[in-house]
Amino acid sequence: MSALEQSGGAQEQAVGRPEARGAGTHEPGAGAPALLELRDLTVAFPTRTGFAVAVNGVSLTVAPGQVTGIVGESGSGKTMICRAILGLIPWPGAIVGGEIRWRGRDLVGASASEMRRVRGREVAMIFQDPSSALDPVFTIGNQITEPLRVHLGRSRAAAEKEAIELLARVGIPSPRERFNAYPHQLSGGMRQRAMIAIAISCKPGLVLADEPTTSLDVTIQDQILGLLAELRDEYGMSMVLVSHDLGVVAQNTDSVAVMYSGSIVETAPTSAVFAATRHPYTAALIEALPSIHVREPRVALKPIPGQPPALDALPPGCPFAPRCRYTTEACQSVDMTRVAVGPEHETACPFAEQVMVGA
Amino acid sequence: MSSPAAERPASEPILEIEDLRKRFVMARSPLQWARRQPPRVLTAVDGVSLELRRGEVLGVVGESGCGKTTLARCVMRLAEPDEGSIRLDGSDLLALSRSELRGARKRIQMVFQDPYASLNPRMTIGAAIGEAARVHRLVDAGGEQRYVAELLELVGLPASASERLPKALSGGQRQRAVIARALALKPDVLIADEAVSALDVSIQAQILGLLRELTDELGLATLFIAHQLAVIAQISDSVAVMYLGQVVEQGPTASVFRAPRHPYTRALLDAHPDPSVVKRRDAPAVAGDVPSPLQMPSGCRFHTRCPYAEERCLQPPPLLDVGAGHRARCVVLPFGSDG
């Protein structure tokens, strides 16, 4: 039952196995095995009337050394994907289907002790709000040395030395003093730097950054994103960058997955998502976005009419169909399988080629 | 729709804020009290002057702690300013008595960031909108229902929303309801404090469009406070950039965004992640944290982080005119070569 027992054979399977859905994503180029592969991942929460499907059959590949962006509005399921990878779906939600292949082994159904070895050591997470993700009653030093001691078996003295080096590396001034500081004694930007230090302490292969700069001011956001880019190069980490901000995703990722109501509607290299959009939702999102490039006379933004469907009452077929300007009756039988429309570019809209040309 | 600020007929400003100052005296700890230490003073708003005309949206942009919300609260007189004047249609708001203030207050209405927190969860939308109008005697009991229906239509809500509780509405609909409630008093000035910050992009565009339309059609004067530059660029006719309690740059939106003359405005624009630029720069736009407003830097407030800082920046810089209503509080950059 446990993934531990299967993990030996799974390595080869992960590379060779033919795929039923979303063909393109699952064949990483040049034979390099994917670091992380989600297949048909489904996460649901029981509600009074049935199930709220937070993540609906999502397939996604994260290649080694790459930054994969997940962009979408609130409730689209982007945070749930990160939580599912680390086995942190809040009760009563659960992974009800699909696989999460981490370096070839399936993390769905892995034992608690197995997950503890992965979590923090192999896959680390940077949370949105550093003031609630850090424990207010422990010092910063305490919280950085903990993973070093637990995962890497460092002595107290060695862990302290390493932690101070990490604090210096993430740009915290006078790290020796900050080591003994409590989270409330640091500014928001400094707290986020401390959380990044914790995340990279065990040199994980993958960092899941869930809206890492959303609670920060724009100049601090800029500093933190710059720091993350440096650390990625230095440590050779892969990253999943979750954001609601298309601008953040545009400037900091290699490829992007656009989510809507639990489904990935489009995946593409970052430049292609903006230059050659192939899903009506992505296009609508870009058109609704205000820009710092002032136009005179003013051109009104194009809002997306209506609102996203309730997750426990998803419409049949494409969840965006009720708000889509190109919608037809056929949209109700779309199964959200992505089809390739370009190099590493896939869309879940089967009519994209007809409707989006020139868009 | 709107014409550039320069071509607008020179009407009198409806709201004039002059040299407004607000300081907060911090509470002393028992130890500080016993040691007879003076309390620390936080300077939130430090000499802000702004003008707002009918049919105009004035954007106030700045990072957290720059004083933009305190500024709004002072205009509403939810906070008492220490110095300066606020004139509504020529009369000084700060000189009004309590009862006179009640009359003036309905002419200035506010929309807050969080529509969930600013509506009573037990009151139907119709009751919330109607109550304000009834209290201020704008409608009698008989006309209330029709008045509410008109307002709901104005903000793009279905008439059925009147009977609903806030929890039955989506975030965007709730913000529309809050806007309807503010408009129920037929205000001259609408203050929107981070009114679209909590909303998703697709909904944000709807509310931005609505606020702009209402400003244009009802001749409102809208003070639009936000931390998102792009939102300010979209909706505002003119803009004021705040840093540590001061306006560091102000002017027509196009002029400020296209040719920023203050290093802080430049840093903000550089730091803004623009989706049309699919590559990030190597160095961050500006280093360091915002200094604490409890220990304000002397001279130019930005000199501790400014890449252009010189010796003379240790003297407080004046707000210099750089042409066409565009002013910047910098003595180095405005007339420099690379502007």
C-alpha cells in the first residue's frame, strides 16, 4: 500500500509510462525525468450538499532547475496543489484521485513518516503570510536550526553557525543579533527573508512558493523576488511560484500554468502565455488587468462578466463557459484535457484555434 | 469620457487640503513612564496639500505606513488633524461644531477595503442602504424602497439584492452594495480607501469601471487611495505619491507615470512587476526597508534609500514645480539630464 514499497519500481515507470491525458506535459524534453509530476490530481472537500472540488484532475510537470508559475484567482485551487504535494490538505479535505510523483515515487498514500522526510528536506514551502507561518513564541534562530537538526542531524553549535550564515545569505542585517530575535521584532520583508532561510536550510530540490510576496509592499516584493532568483541559481533548486499577479509570474517563471475553478486551462512557456494566448480565460484575465502604461484618452478595462462557479456546483464541461465570450453549446461537453497548440504550449479549450487567432 | 486635466474648465476645487499634519503620541510603557521618558511620536501625515475637483479622480499611492489612510481618516474627521485645513466647497471642515459636522459628513462618504467588514452581517442590503438615507432625511419611509432600487440599479446590482444579507453576495457585489450605500447620501466627495485591493482581477476591473463612471456621470470628486500603481494609473486623472507622511510627487497621471521626477516614484514604477516585460532586472529597484515613522530621517525622507542622494539632500527639499502642474519633492533629479 505505502508508496515506500512501490518507490523502487516507480522510478522507471515514471519515465516510460504512456499518458492518457494532456500528452505534451508529460514528456519532458531530452529524456530528462521530471522532478515532480502531477497526474489527474483531484482534491475535494465534503460539503452539506456534496463535494467541493478544489483541484479537478490536474496534470502538471515541473522540470529540474525550472520555475513553474501557477496563476489564477482566489479559489482556483493553486494553493491546494502546493498543500497536496506536501500532504497538508486541511481536514476534511482529501486527495481523492490522481498521483503526485516526486522523483518518480508517488506521494499520494505515502506514510506519515515518509512525508516527514520529504517535507522541509526535499520539498520546502514558503507561505504567503510570514507573520502567521512563523511561530511567535520561538526565536528566528530556533526555527531555522530545527530543520537543520531534525533533517540533517546537525549539532546545536553547527546548526547555529549554519543558521547565522543562512540569515546573512538571505540579506538580514546583523544576523547574529537577529538569530535571537522573535518574529514580531522583524519587519514584514525581514520575516519573509527569515522564512526563505528556513525553506532553503536543507537545500531542498523543490521550493513551493505560495504567494511569497503578496503581503509585502511593491519595493520589498521586488527585493524578495530578486533574492529568490539568486538562490535558485546558487542552489540549483526548482520552484513552483504560485501567484494571483500576472506581472509577478511574467517576470519570474520559465513556464506558466493558468488555473480556473480547479482546472489548469493553459500551460505554456511564460513568454508564449502573454504573446500567444490560447485560452479565452487567460486572454480575458490579461484584458482585465490594469497597466502602469497610461493611455490617453482612458481606455476602460474589459471586466470578465459574472463570477467563478461554486466549487460544489461546477457546470458540466468547461467551468469558464458561463463567462466566456466565445461560449457555445459544445463547451458543456469539453473534458478539460489539454491539447498541444505549440511547443510546450497546451490549452484546454478545443476551440481556441478558431476563436483566438489574432487575439 | 474624460478629458485630460489640462483641458478641464478651471472650476473651483470642491475639496482643498492644505498643509495637513497628524501625529500620534505613542503610549508609554510603565518603565518609560517611571523614567520620565517623553512619549514617542509617530508622524503619520506631515504637511500634505491636495486639491480635488468635481468629476475628477485623484489617486493617492504609497506603500504601507506612508500615511494615505490617516489622510483619508482626517478628511472624514475620523481622526483629528493637528494642523492644517480641510475646506469643503470653501468652508473649513475643521472649524465646524459637532452638529454642523453631521451635515458636512454626509457630503463626504467613504468606501473601505474590506466589503465583508463594512456591512452589518445581519442587515439586508436594502436596509443598510436605506438606513443612511432615512437618518439623514433624504427620503421618507414611503419613498425608501424606490430610492434603494434606484441606487442598486446605479451600481449594477439586481433589485433582488435588496432583500439579501451580505453573506449571500459575492465580494464584488458586496463592494457594489457598499458603494450604493455611500451614494445614498448624494455625497460630493467619495473617498475610496483600497476599495479594490481585496478583489480578484476580473472583479477589480468591474469596480474600477463603476467608480470611474459614477465620478464622470454624477460629477463626484473621488479621492482614490491604493497601493497598486496599475490601478491608480487606470482610474486617476491626477496622482499624488506619498512616502513617510509627505507627498513626494504629484501631477497629472500621464505625466507622473511617463516622466517620474522623484527617485521614489521611479523606484515604485521599476519595482512594479509589469506583465508586458517578461524578464526581470538583475538588481532590485531600491534597497532597504522603509524607515520607521517613529524615527523619521532628517532632510529628504527618501535619502536613506535613494541612489541619487547627495550632500544637499540632508536639507528638507521643497515641492518643486517641474511644469504643467507636475511637482516633485527632489532637488537632484527633476532637472537632471536623464529625466
